[in-house]
Amino acid sequence: MNSKTITLGHSPDPDDAFMFYALAKDLIPSHGLEFQHILQDIQTLNERATRGELDVSAISIHAYAYVSDQYALLPSGASMGDGYGPMLVAKKKWTLQDMLHCKIAVPGEMTSAFLALQLRLGVPASELNYRVVPFDQIFQAVSSDQADVGLIIHEGQLTFQDQGLVLCEDLGVWWGSENEGLPLPLGGNVIHKRFTPDDRKFISDLLTQSIQYSLDHRPEAVEHALQYARDMGRDLADRFVGMYVNDWTLDYGEKGRETIRRFLGRAFDMGLIPHRQELEFVS
């Protein structure tokens, strides 16, 4: 391997901090590799991936449709909504038909949440009245009537009721009901194809070992993740981590690969992404 320093992009969220705890703290052997952790929001990481800037990065599965020529999907580190997912919330209950005419605050055009929204409503972005709002400001946008509906991700899925909002639709529940219980693919880790297949596998195994270490040392890893928990208490942070760091995260397997194929395949069939994907997975 030519490079001994691997740029690793991930979000400053408790679930990603939990996953990469062992690597960040040198708690597992890295065999001479040094991981440079680059913490940025997922929309920024999606954009950087289109330019091929990072060696390894967390990205939205939606964004993979635009970078599959440069990156391969890693089998670990994915976020799968298993019976839950991004939510549409509002001050009052809106129907799906209503939402075709509502102002919707969304966390980014390349997020999987936004693609799932288009699939659920059956219309492309061009036919929606939406505005992009940083994910941690969506509650404020709805509360101040800058938007009628908010598309929420991250810990907002656990706290929207505290904001006096009601659930209009859970996109993860919908996806599972339409796809034999498969989870909704939200985020994944990718590795640049400039690495040889053997090097990709070697780095992939290190990332998996880091996730396994955190699952085996959960209290310490959650404690580390708390610094990224945005005012969440320990119990809420632990619950959030459990939603997105689990058996799916260690290796999403054939079911995970199938749900990614369906997600991007349906998006192509609806004309929401530019070409049908030739998905490449690191085995």
C-alpha cells in the first residue's frame, strides 16, 4: 500500500463516533496505517465524494449513485433503517397528498432521506416545494412556519414530540412494508477505487474490527460518543447509537446489498438518478 495515511471522513454524530472509537483512540492494531479523521456533515461529505477527495468516507446511499465510478461500497459501517427511518413531522397531521403542496424542509438534496421522500410521494424534486435546511435547524424551520413539514434524520427521530410536532410518515416503516421487511438503506462507507482490491479488503477489515470493538466495549464507546451527542443525555445517546450501530452495521450482507439495489433501481426507474448503477461491493 503506497499511502500510510488514510483520510477517513465521517459525520460528527454519536453513531459515527461510536463506530470509529477504537481507531480514533488506537485501541486496535492498525498495522502501520494512520487514519486521519475528518469530521463533516453528511451533505459536505457527499459533495466531497463527487470530487473523489477522501480515501474512505461515510456518504448517503443516494449520493453513491453519483460516485460509483470512483468508490466501492464497504460491507460495514452502513446505516440501515430497520423498521424506522427518516420522518416527516409537522405541527399538524398532513396526508401524503397534502405534502405535494406543502413547504418541506429537507436536510440535503443528496441525502437518502430526500430520495426516499421522492419515492414515497411519487414525484421528482422539481415537483416539490422544498428548501434545504441544516438537519439540526429543521425543527426551528417548522416551528417558525418557514416550512409546513420537516424531513428529520439523526436524533430528531427520537425527540420530535418534545418539540410539539406530530408524525406524518415514517419512511423506514413504509419502505419495509413495500419490500418484504428489508431495511431502508440510508448511509454507507465507501473506499476509493485507487486502492487495489487487496488493500480495500485490508482497510475494510480494520473498520469492521473498530465497530466490533465498540460493540464489545459499549459503555466506553458510548462515553466517547457523548461528546458529539448535541445535548442528548447518555440514555438517549445510547438509544440513538443502538438504532444505527448494530448487526446491520457490522456486515449488511446480501439483504443489505439487495435493498441498496432496489432503492437505487427504483430511483432510476422514476428518473430520479441519471443512470442505472453498477454497484461494486468490497466482499
